[in-house]
Amino acid sequence: MNGAWNWIWKGGGIVLLAYVILRGFSTPLQPGLVTAAPSQLKLGMQTVTLTAAGQPFGKEGASLSEFTVVLRAGDQLLKTETQEVQPHGITVAVNVPGVLPSRALDAFVFTPSAGTLFLGNACFVEEAAKGDIPTSYVANKPDESTPQLGFSFPFQPNIIESIRNLLWHVPMWFSMFFIMGLGFVASLGQLRTGKVMWDLRAEAAVRTGLLFGLLGLATGSLWARWTWGAWWVSDPQLNGALVTVLLYSGYLILRSAMGDDDRVGRLAAVYNVFAFVMLVILLMVLPRYTESLHPGKDGNPGFNKYDLDNSLRAVFYPAVIGWGSLCYWMYTLRLRMNRIAYSLLSR
Amino acid sequence: MALSLRTLRNAWTVARLEWQLEWRQGHQLAAVGLFAVASVYVAFQASDQRTDPASWTAMLWLVYLFSGFTAIGRLFDRERSDVRRYLQWTADPLGLILGKLFHSILTTTALTALVLGAFILFLGWPQGAGELTKPALLVLGAWLGGLSITVTLVFVSAVASQVRAGSGALGAVLGLPLLLPQLILSTRLTRGALSDTPWAILAEYPLFLAAISAGTATLACILFPYIWRA
């Protein structure tokens, strides 16, 4: 590799990461409904307030009549009267009849500029009898507007604003896999040729990969706390992640236990090959056969293709390349340190 | 790496040698047995004769795991010294590791009988488990789970034996993360065998355990010559 190319990929990686961090934190989230209060409705006239997250869904100077809220019970719509619109909330008056097809009500908010917002099982009516809604209570389906939101991230229930973690957590795991794969190849090279250079590469790769693995674990733990409510849960994907970090810590412990024994290269390579194959089994194969909370549980341990829309892709792909090149850069620095240390020791 | 008749004969000799030495140096065999039974007795005392299926399973596999460490952890101790030099001239590495793996199958069988037997003798069946409807699955699960543990430990103790100082603790440090998936599967299978979960749902766990055992054994066979050829 010549000097100019070095500048291009290192500088390019930094520029991409700067773009990812700026764009990732400054891009607004599409609006979406979060809660309804009160969630238990009585029969008769009352008011309900629906609260939203993300960017404001109201338009400046829009009139109340442009916002329509309907509640859906079963396959029938219940009409409401809009009373107040705030940037992140809407209050409606609703007259709840004594008979409903279902006790659970889904809320739809039709807005002039942000499209239709939806909240499943928003409210419950304990006292309602089962039956069709009386015709005077039934709403007609309003016209849907086309959202005009500009560049914004998609709204996902439960994840909400934490969707930005996708730009940190996932690329960090990708980088770890990439660099551990490099270490695996280096260890194979060590076993084939017995050359010290391959061992130095493997050591540098594992060390860098372990750092990214720990970062991925930390960001994942934060995300789990936010979406699942616990810092750690028993889950095949998480078990695999923990085992990965422990395995590669074992690699470093093995190396330091060998001290300056000249067989350290070969033995570490043997352990690394074994560990990597176990890792692939663990992270790729086992989670597919057991239930998981982690995204992509239906046979694919990544994000579902429907969860990534174009705005997120425009930041996610640069994030993958940016974190990957940072990881590789760190690996080359560590490798250089290893080479210098080796040449000093073998003088 | 060719699997010849000579290799298999070597493997058989190594396995027989291991077993004969175990019998003649009775103290090592007795040490494993004593460890297993004493641990089960501690579990019996600590649980105050009342166990639910989950804690029964947890204690069973903890006892099994550390008995496995005691039994397999010293498998390559003899090869540290002059015996190593002798074997390097006479046995090929593939034969040697195959012999050790054969030996681990025998160890697994003995350990399963010992640990499971001691558990049933002292602790009895866990409360709330109801009538045991799948005894074959319980025994098969213990044996297959044990096999996946001992096979991995053979490889780990081969690596750890190459380190001059403190290889006992090193074996545990290297082994535990490698054994976590096997233990997760084994404990689930045992819990399932004690519950009224139908056979069909649990059927994939023995298959997984067998596949992991076969995979680790193959990896150990491929990689061991590199450890041995020092």
C-alpha cells in the first residue's frame, strides 16, 4: 500500500465517522404515538390525550379541523372530536357507547403533514358489552395525507429515539467480526508457515477485536436497558456475545501465561482457530434455533429489512465503513507496536 | 493427516494405556469419585432435601462440570515429561488425540453413572417434577451433555499442558467460556426431561449436543498435531 492510499482510507474513515455522529444525533425522528391517558375508559363522554414522540406532528397555523382522531374497536371506527393540538400531543373528546366489538381500542391520528400515526391497544373499555357500535357513534374513515417530513429516522415503538444506537452498536459488532476474521486468517497463516509475522498480526487483531467487542457489549447493554428494561437478559444472542468476549480474554491470558516461551505463537494460533470456529457456531447457528428478543429473531441475527428505511440506510452504511476503517487503523497501529517490540526483543 | 490402520491401532493402545494406568494408580480414580460424591452430598445438605427442578438441574451440572475438570484436567500431565519424548517417537499425534478422546467417552460414561446415581440416591427426584415420564431422555441428555463437556476439556487440557506454570487454573480459565454453550443446552435438556414437555420439542437438543461433540472432536483432531509437534 502506498502513502496516498493510506491517507485516503484513514481520512475517509474519519470524515465518514464525523458525518455519522453529526447526522445521527441531529436528524429528527418521525412522529409516533407513545401513550394514551387515561388508558382505561368509562362509558359516556370524556377526554383522552394521546402523547407522541419524535418531531412535532402539528403544522404551524393548522386548524383543529385538519386533525382527525378515530378509535378502532375490532373492525369498526369510533368517532371523536378534536379539542386541542400541541406539538407532541392531541386531546380529543370521545363518547364511548355501551356496546363495542372489542374492549381494546387502537388509536389513529390523521394529521395534515405527518401522515397517519398509530397506537395499538391504546385504551381499554372494561364495561363495554360485545356488539356493534351504534350508527350515531361510527366515524367515517378520513382521507390520509402524504407525509412531508424531510430527512428523518423511522419511528419504531419501544425503540423510539434510541434507534440512533443502531449507528454505534451494530457497526461495532461488524468491525469486531471483521477483525476477528482477520485474526483467524492470520492464525491459519501462522499454523501453515510458522512465521512470527502472522502471530503478531493475530495478536494485534484479537486485541483490537476485543476492544470493539467490549464496546459493542456496552452499547448493547444500554440499548437493552432502554428497550427491554434490564441491563442483561438471558438470550442466545447475548450469551453468545458474552462467550465471545470471555473466549478472547482467554486467548490473551493464554499468551501472557506462556511468557517468552517460543511456542507461544503456535499454541495461541491453535486456540484462536478453535475459538473462532466455536464463535461462528455460537453467534450464527445457535440463536437461529432458540427464541430471542434480539432483532432478526426469525432466522437472521441482524435487523429486519423492513426496519431500515432509506434515511437510516444513508447513515448506517457510512457508519459501517467508518467504524470498520477506524478498527482496521487501530489494528495496524497495534501491529506496528508488536513488530517494533519483537525486533527490539530479538536483537 | 491420514486416518490409517496404524493410527487407529495407536489410538486403541493409548486409550487402553490410559485406562490401565487409571486402574493401577487408583488414587486418581478415587479422587474423582470422592470429589463427585462429596459435591453431591454438599448439594444434598445445602438444599435441605427440598429442590425444585431448576435448582436440581443447576446443581447436577455444576457437580458434573467440576468433576469433569478434575477427571480430564490432568489428562496430558504424563506427556509433560520423558513419556512425551517416547510417545513422540512411537505414536503419531492423531493416534494420541484419538486415544484420549476414546478415553473421554469412557470417562463420560463413568461420570454420568456416578453423578446421576449419587444425585438420585441422595437428593431423590426434585419436588414438583411429577412422575418421571422420560427417564431415557434424562440419562441420554446427561451422557451427551457430559460428552460435549469432556471432549472440549480434552482439547483445553492439551493446550494448557503446554504451559509450564499454573496450567491447572489456566485450564479452567480457557475451558469455562468454551463450555458455556454446551452447559446452556444441557441444562435446558435436563429441565425439559424433568418437566412434562413432550419428546418432540426436546428432540433437537440431543442432536445439537451430539453435533457439538462431533465438531469439537474433529477440530481437536485437526489442531492437535500443531500442539504436539513442538
